[in-house]
Amino acid sequence: MPGKLKAKIVAGRHLPVMDRASDLTDAFVEVKFGNTTFKTDVFPKSLNPQWNSEWFKFEVDDEDLQDEPLQITVLDHDTYSANDAIGKVYIDIDPLLCSEAATRICGWFPIYDTIHGIRGEINVLVKVDLFNDLNSFRQSSCGVKFFCTTSIPRCYRAALVHGFVEELVVNEDPEYQWIDRIRTPRASNEARQRLISLMSGELQRKIGLKVLEMGGNAVVGYLQCFDLEGESGLVVRAIGTACTLDKLTPGTAPNTNTHSNTAPASNACNSPSKDSKESPLAHGCRSTHNSPVRSACSSQRLSHSQNFSVSVPTLVFTGMGSGGSAGKEAGPLKTLLRQHTQSALEQREFPFFTLTCFPPGFLVHVGGVVSARSVKLLDRIHNPDEPETRDAWWEEIRQEIKSHAKALGCHAVVGYSESTSICEEVCILSASGTAAMLNPRFMREGCLDAGGSDHRLSRQPPLNVVGSERIEGDASSAWFGFEDASPPSCGFCHIPYDEFNMPFPAQLTYCYRCRRQKVPDVLFTTIDLPAEAAVTGKGCLIQARLCRTKKKAQGEVNATAISNLLPFMEYELHTQLMNKLKLRSMNALFGLRIQISVGENMLLGLASATGVYLSALPAPGGIQVAGKTPSDLNYDQHIATMQKRINDTITKNKELYNIHPPESTEELVGSPIPDRQRSRLFRSTSESSDELLELDLSHGKKDAFVLEIDDTDAVEDIQSLLTDAPMPAGFYSCNTEVMPGIYNWTSGLQMFTSVRVYRLSNANLTNQGLNKIFTELCENLLKSLYFKLRSMIPCCLCHVNFTVAVPEEELIQVAVTAVAMSFDKDTQQAADKALNKGSGENEDQLQFSMELCADSTPSNNQPTSKPSGVSESALVPSSSRDRCSTWLELLRLKAHTIRRGSVKTSRRTQSLAHSVSSAERCSPLPEGRSRSLRSTRSMPCGAPVAVVKMTPLSFLPGTRIVKYLGIINMFFIRETTSLREEGGVSGFLHCFIAEVFAMVRAHVAALGGNAVVSYSMKECVFMENPNKNQAQCLINVSGDAVIFVRESEQEATPPLMSSGQISSTGADGTT
Amino acid sequence: MSVELDVFVGNTTIMDEEVYQFWLDGYTVNDAVKVRMEGGVLEECEASAEVLHSDTMDQYRTFQMCERLLHSPAKLANQLLFQIPPHRQAMLIERYYAFDGVFVREVLGKKLSKGTKKDLDDVSAKTGVTLKSCRRQFDNFKRVFKVVEELKGPLVENIRQHFLLSDQLARNYAAIVFFANNRFETGKKKLHYLTFQDFAFCAGQLISYWTVGAVGDNLSPQSPDVYNMVEDMDVDLEKQFLQDLKELKILITDKDLLDQHKSLVCTALRGKTKVFNEMETNFKNLSRGLVNIAVKLTNTKDVRDFFIDLVEKFIEPCRSDKWTAGDMRLFLTHYTNSAHILDTFKHQVLWDRYMGVIKSCILKMYHD
């Protein structure tokens, strides 16, 4: 009996009138935990009862403490008939089980009823006394900390990153049980809410156990999802990254944490190489971890396009064949699977990380996005205790991801996430991440003691067993070679794969910063912009949107149809992203998230990412429009105007995003880039029309991204490319944590959720028509947001997260959650100006560039020879062309028609290319940063009212998070049978979302917190039946409850120290 | 394609003051959108009409959800549903309880009953205030009336604390409650020239000097706590005081006293005013008018006619004689003070209490 839970019911207020006769209520409270229930006395005739109850004590196992919520029910006493329920409060007591989190829960909670919404508030006090349990076979995992934040939490230091943890639990959905026919909607909703609360508790406990087993003490980047599979059940699954975290003592908190918005700047400026060397995380030791397998020839076919590994969807039908995953598999995968099934053991370990932000030095190289999808047919989960099928499904997907990563020459996947989309019995499972090479030292600290390494070995056998081409020692040394050679600020851009044996067509050039390693022309990732990355100008949100009709079908036919469509959708989305990226004159995408939603008669695809111009990567070429029939004059003219519009847009965007890469002075530096490429300038329309024919033939050598117009579809595509409305002045947007180029946030902050549902009136829409509508929906929604938030200008919408769904035939639902943060215009302008200035004008800049040069000189000793540079880059285009065409052929074979005949991807180094490596781009940043410090200081402190801030980001600008109080993970159902009376669907949902916010804030406040960070709305399922005047909505939200203090209140604290110094403070000495 | 559902919810509730005013003024969403478009928000933000419509709808919904809370403003501060910064809360409340002068003028002194509410469409047509807005304002009056009816203690303070209103607005509500309670006649044609502010000022005077509560504050040394316990202390005129006013009759019934009073006033005013002659000839009529009002105040009916009597018996005769405001002030000052010198007149305190209010009311009401 290792725990005692104590609860006290203090008072209620604003209760609803339950007795019409007296206009009052006779309220009492039931407090339930597990199977034990206590009751307070009835407080007669009052809407503001004062119960002041005794302490209700529950003596329970800590296992139950983790699984069960405390359930508080407020009722109205009725002498003659049954007592009427007013509403309930579920309190997750998990935060109290961890010594470092909250110590008590105390405060006003909204009393919630699934039919009536919030009905008054109740004041509750909850405490837990935990007894030490030394039982090593225990089933509980009390004390393991959970964080939704996908980076190392701000007041901790990662001693060790253990890796991927996952778990799923399944159950029958109460809504589909026979009993649901005879019970009230309220009872059914409450059964569901309670079950999901129980399941997530259980899930968290099980994951915690896994973490303890691995020797960790925390889960970072915890991502929990629900799959409402309808008849076939309810799945709650979670993934996360197990870590060993050390608490930083308050005084030594590093500034990089407190000032996260400026952190990138500071990191980029202070020669970051030092950082990584001094890093406490680097305790040199040889790796037994996964070594990089750099060339996996057999899997190359899987990667179709640049940096973008699209899986051919595996189609598996459950209930057919034996052993779960029997069935059809797409061709190329088979070989891979065979190759990998050789070692079943190795499969169990996935080198995946749900983190998107990393400690300096963690990320060595980034390969590109890897993603996998598979279409499954759901059937009933017969035995909830053994959810093998679902486990197997995910296992497959993860295996695929892993092999994609290998194909990219990477041994790990970062920024990893999983999602599903369900329509009736069809389910699309998706996983995506970024293939990467990590610094093995982070994962190996544990090997220092023998026990730890034994443990590790037993779980993950050395890689040479797998049959990789390199033996282990080799790989490790290659590792260290890499590390030593690459300057840290651009290291992550360098290709991890073999440049002579590339997994996909890409143009390689020497890195524009260090000039020593090769970089791709474009980089796509799912992670946040690394702190050390040097970026030119600002970033911007880029979205690709796609709608595909499909015939209504059942069962296997339906699943096949969907899986046939998927690769085309991925390809289209990718093309759109690429075009839009070029249109903005950018060369990298961060935070890429592709969502494909399935409906009965259509598929929706939405890709969102933040485009930036990475200084290390070459300048993107323009977009060139090419026509099929150049003889026709009108047509030529049409193309010419289009070309002009594109060029104009590009110029405008460069201005807008402040992208002004310095003019070329390559010769001085000794650029390895061949003259032949450099000399060609892609500029004008006239030139392009002359070269049309030639372009077609030798596209591999041109700098422009050629869009060939060979049918009306393509015209439409280009039109849509240009119809993306520009953001109103004063607005920026991104879907990542921070916006490159903006450093001086004020404390102005507005988190919001916006939901729209559209009804397609015309059932016989074409793909084009649908696309247009869908694009308009998204654009209009964005426009609305800009308008709403106009008072915050200048501001940036950060972490813009779109979710699309097809709740019913002809309905499209789009939900957005984001935070608008305003920044200081004056200091920003100063920073921008400084950015635009030449490098020599600013003394600070000069200093910095010198510093950087000094740092990089040793490694510059062996400059890459010019001849070799030529030969390499000459090789690339041809290979890329070949691969491109094979990919296209593959597509042609798979589908009978392909929308656009040929898309040629080619580029040439622009003569504008920057050559004075590294220096000037990052140098003005210190100025912007110091100003931002000043500006945040002048902010007034918050009002005395208990305001709870919410943000999807992991930080609040101008503040320092001093304590994490625990995870918030809440699930609510709301139903109404009087939809019209509540203001229709909009009124209903508006109220519900406001209620959800209110309940989240109340829980955070009760934990003693004043903010929620990493907030997200995971699920928003809305169903309506206007004819019956009914609607129902399910919402799942999560985040981390924290206490923050304003930076200004801390001014006395001396500015930070590097992470190196912190290592000495070691263990968690907190108060 | 049609938008089936469209909501925007911020963690901090977003409210546009301009839209709030449209909502309060009873504009439909479409009308509000039209006005906003003309106002030029669009050009400034490159938005379309749809965007504006969606925004307006969102805000209207928010206001509707808030309305329940605004009915008992104290709840707004400790409710959990909306996170609204304190200064915004104050703005919401103040504006919600604000009213149109033209509207309140129509219902001032009327019984706040269902019957009156039914006639609001006429009031709406007459004043040009939308029916929706009329209803809100009327319901506000009624709500405040009901709440303070059951509260003990000073009226203005009760209103201010219970409805979290500014001092000025609380005073105005006190006036409305006071008028509704005493059912003062304000609708007669002769009173049309008076604004709500005129009446509110008079109500303030009456509340301060003639009610039960006034005794504690101004006239009696007794501790105010005793009076804080009295119900309706600021709403009802003090019965005893009204009874006592009958004593003033002597000023007009006793011929000597009247003449003496006249000569004292005339002596003081001679040469100081251009309307001296008119004043001299009219003195007895005017004095009779004022004293008769005092004497009759024991009848509820005559209380109701208090303002009409003031106008008919005093203001109109003076106006027809072209008295200036200065003349009026001069006369009333000396008229009041001279009574103290009358040796047989014993009711000095009573006289001051009566004339103090009458004087300031008349001065306020004496305009075109």
C-alpha cells in the first residue's frame, strides 16, 4: 500500500439552479477513486455552498495512482427522486507522484457536464503521501517525468538520451457496446471519458516502466494519440524519447534556455565549435550503438525524389492470412524486409527520437525526410490485453522508416512522429521523421559503467550481425572523422550519404560556409531549425494542399484504391512544396508535416513546413516555365507573362523575407565551384524563351526549376502557385518553434484555435475543382487569422498547426492551433538593416567573421581541389537525370495516367552565390539580441489576477521557466440535443473550445502553474446531425504545466554560462 | 461550397470594442459588417467581406456567451470560461450598462414592469434606438432596480459595488432607480425640454438631502452605521420630513410674514437685477408656488408631480419674464436666506433642507 491520496472539498460557486421552485440547489459531492467513494454533507439551498469537508483518504497502490483519475461528482440532493448530477471534475494526480513536479493540487475547477458544459466551479484540495517502494518487480513507474516538449526541457540538462519508447493499449469503445443502446448519452460519454483517462494513465505507467528499464528518468517529446476505430475499438498509443535528465540549479540556468528566442543567434555567433567540445555530454567513448551504414544500394529504389523518401505503401489486410502481417506487399519493400528480418532482434530497437530540438553537438548530419504510410483494414480487437495486430502494424511502419533512413546513409531518425487517419474501416497509418546522424556520445555515457553497457548490448546487438557493409570499428572511426572535420554551424547540412552513390537525385555542391563538405541543393526536415544554423533573412510558412477524389468502395477494394493514390499525393505535395519554396527563394524546409486524411469519397493532403534560406546551402535557382509548343505566338506570350509573374513574385519575396545573399566573390576564396556553372545566369524571360528547346534536352545543367506546361492542369498548378495570397504587412508565420530572423519578442502573446467546416455543395467536383476549393479554404482561414490578430502587428504566427479531416461525405474540416507573438518593430528594423549592410561596415560583424575564420582555418588546410570539384559536380547532373526518369517511369507504370508529363528538376549554381562564407550572415545578430533583452526588460509585470498563458511553443518569450509541474493530458466529450438553441454548430463548438481552454487553465492554476507550454490539440472530432438538432464533439489536448518568471524579475542573475560549466553542478539540487 | 462552421477561440478572449458597440446597439451581423466595411477596416488589413463577416460572427457569439456573466458583473471577474484582462472586463461592464440618453428619458419615472417593456417598440420607433438595444437597457434598469431593492445601505455605493460600475454611471443608475421607485412624472410635454442629466442631477439632490439615508449623512450627528441598516433608505423620501414640510405653510398663509419676506428680498435685490420689477410684482405668486409644493408633498400624487409643479409654478413664470440664470440664482439665494431673518419663522433647519434642494434643482432645470 504505497500511497495515500487525500482530498478535501472546500466550496462551490456559481452552481446552476437545480430546484425550479426555490431557484436554489441542495448540493453535495461524491469523491471517488478506484472503487472507493466518499460523500460530503448536503449543503442546502445555496448556489455557493461551503462544504469544508474533512480529508477523504484513499489508501491505494501506486499503480492505481498512476492509472486512475480522482473523480469528483457534484450532485443535487433530492428527497423523493434520484439525485441529479450537476457535473464532474476529473483530476489527474500524476503530477503529484513526482517529487520534482507539483506538491499539491488546490484551486477552483470548472464542474463539467458532457451535455450542459461548465456548470459552476468547485474548490478542491488534493495531496498524496507516497511511501518508498523497493519492490523491483513493481508495476508502477512513479517518478518518471513526462514532457510534451520536443526539446530538452528548459530547466534540465540531458545527461543521456536513451532513445525511443512506445506503447499502445486497446479497449472496446463504450460508445459501441450493447449497453449504449439503453443508457443515456451522458452515461455513455462519461464512460468514454473515464475509460480514456484510465487508458492514458495505464499507457503512461507502462511507458514509464520501459524508461526505468532503460535506466532513464524522463520521457521527452511524449506524444499520445487516440484512434477511435469505431466498432473495432479504441486505441491509445504513445511514443516518446527516454532520457536521463538532471535538474539545473536555479542559479546556473543557462541563458540559452532562458532566452530561447535569441539562442540561435548567440549560438551562431559565439564560435559554436567550442560549445560542442566543452559539452558535458561529450564523454568520449566508443560506440556500440548503431553505426552509420552509409550506402544501402538495394533500398535506393525506395527513395523517389529529392530528400524525400516516400514509401510505397504497404497494403496489408488483417483477418486474411495468418500471423498478422501476411498479405500483399509492394515490390521493392520485399527485398528490404527480407534483408532486415534476418535479425529479428535488431528490429526491436528503433533509433528514433521524437525530439525536434537538440542540445548543441547532438545532431551531426541531416539526410532528409523519411516517411512511410500504410493502409489497413480495421477489424475487431478480440483480445484487448494483447494488442498484437496494432503493434505489428506500427512495427512494420517503423521498420520501413528505419530502412529509409539507412538508405539515406543515416543511422537515426529525429523529429519522429506517428499519426493515423480513419474512415469507417479503413485506416492510414503514417510515420515520418528526419534521417540523421547523431553524435553517439550522447547515447553512450552509460557505457562507462560496465553494467550499463551489458544491458544495452543485450537489447541491441552490435550492427555487424545485421550484415552491414562496414564493420563496426570502421564506422566509428568514420564518425569521429566526421565530427572533427565539420564546423558545427553548418555541419548538419552536410550530406550523410555517399556522394557517388546517392540515394536520390540531388545536386551537390560544396558547403557555402565551410567549403569543405558537400551539401545538397535543398534540404527537407521535420525538425526545428537547429540553434547553430546560419540563416539568411526570415522564414515563412509554406503549405502544399491537395485534394483527390476517389470512388466510394468497401473493404479491400477501398483500401487498394487508397494505397494506389497515396504515392501520387505524396509526389504532388512534394512538387508543390518545392515550387513554393523556390518561389520564395529559399532552400530548406523545417518542421515538415504531411497529413493525409481519408474520407469516403476523397483524400486530403496537407503539407506544412517553414521555409528558410540556409546560408550553407546554395542559392535556389528560379522557376522556369516551359511550353510544349513554342511555335504558337499567343502561347509563347502567355508563357512569357506567366514567367514574368513568377520572376516578379520571386523578387518580391526576396524583399519580403529579407533574403539578400551577398554577391559572389568566389574566386577570392577559392571556390570549388566550376566556372562553367557559375557563369550562367538565369534571369530574364527573353533568355528563357530562347533556351526552351535546349532546356528540354539538357535540363540537368540548368539552374532553374523547370515547370513544363503541357496541359491545362499544369497551367492551373502554376496559377495556384501564384494565388497564394501574400501575408499582410507586419505579419510573419512559421510552423516551427522559432522564426529565423526575429529575435526581439515582446511578451504579447495570443494562443488560439480556429476550426472551420465546409460543405461542398457540388458532389461532382473534379480534382482540380476540389484542389481549388481546398486551397481557398486554407488561404481564407489564414486571412481570417491575420485579420483577427491585426492588433498585434508586428507579429509572427508561430507553430501554426493545421489539421484536416473529412468528417463526412462532402464535409472538409480544418482546425488550426497556433500562437501569435508580437515583436518590437524598431529593434527589428535595426537588426534587419544591419543584416543588409555589407560585412565590412559593422565592427561587430568584422570581429565575428575574424573569429569564425580563425576557428575554421585548421580544417581549411586541405582545400578541396578544384579539379575534383569539377568532376564531382559534373557527375551529379547525369545521375540525377537518370534517376529522375526512372522514378517517373515507375509512377507511370503504377498509374495509367500521370498528370504532368515531366517535371525536370535541375539547377545550376547561381552566380549570385555567396562566397564570403559564414561571416556576415550571422554577425549582426548580437545587436538584435542585446536589444531584445532591453525590450523585454521594460515589459510590465502581469496583473495580479491568476492568468494562465498557453502556447504551443516550448518557451514564453521574455521569461524563464523555473519549474515543470507535470503533463496535462485531457480528453473531453461534449454533446448537445439542442443544437439550435445553443447557437448552431458554431455556437456549440465555440463554447466547447472555450470550456476546454478554461479547464486546462484551471488544472494548471491548481497545480500552482501560470502557463502551459507545448500545448497542442491532438484531436477534434466533430459530428453533427442538424435534423435531429444534435451534435457531438471530442477534443484531446495536451501540454506541460509550468511556472515561469519574467526575465526582468531576474535581472540580478548574471548572464548564463555555457552548458559545459553546468556539467559540474550535476545532480538535481533543487528546492 | 458553404461554410458550415467557423469559430475562432483565443486563450485571451479577443474583443473588438467597435464590434462590441455594434452588438450593444443591436445591429444585426450583416449591418455591422456593412458599417465596418464603410469604416475602412478592409483596406487597412487587406481583408475580404467574408473575413469581416466571420470575425463579426465570432465576436457576436463571444458577446452572447458573455452576456449571462454581465448580468451579474462580479461573476465576470472570477469565472473561468473567458480569460479577459481586468481593464477589458471593466470596459465590457461599463459599456454594457451604458444607456442612451434619449431612451432613458422615455422610460424615466415609469414603472419597470412587463407592460412598459411591451411598449418598447414604440419607444424604439420614437427614439431611433434599436429594439434590441432598448430591451437590453430596459432589462439593465430592471435588474439594477431589483437587486438594490433588496439591499440595505447607500444606493450609489450598492450599485457601484454590485455592478462594478464607475461612480458616474452608478449615480445615473441610482437616479433611474429613484425615479422608477417614486414614479416621478417626466413625460409631460412641459418637461420635454429637460434632459436625463437634468433629472439625474435633481435625483442626486433629492437622494442626498431628502431621503432617510440623508439624515445620517448630513443632518444628524448619529453614526451612519445605524442608517446603513435601513432598507430603501436612499430610495424613499423621508416621511417625517415630508410631514414637517407642512409647517412651512406659514410663510404664505401669514400675511405679515409674506410681506416681510418680500421686502427683505426686494431690499437685497434692488439695483442688482434687470428684472427687479417683474420679480417684485410676482414675488407672492412665486413664493406661494414654492411653499405649496412643499406643503403638498405628503401626497404620493403630488410627489409624482414634483417636477411638473416646479416648472409650472416657478420656472415658467420666470421664463416668461425673461429672467436670466443669474437672476434666478440671485433671487433664490436671497429668498432662502431672508427667511432666516424673519423673526416669527421657527423652521430654519427644515427650510434650508427644503430650499437647498429646490434651489439647485431649479437652477439645473432653468434652461431652454
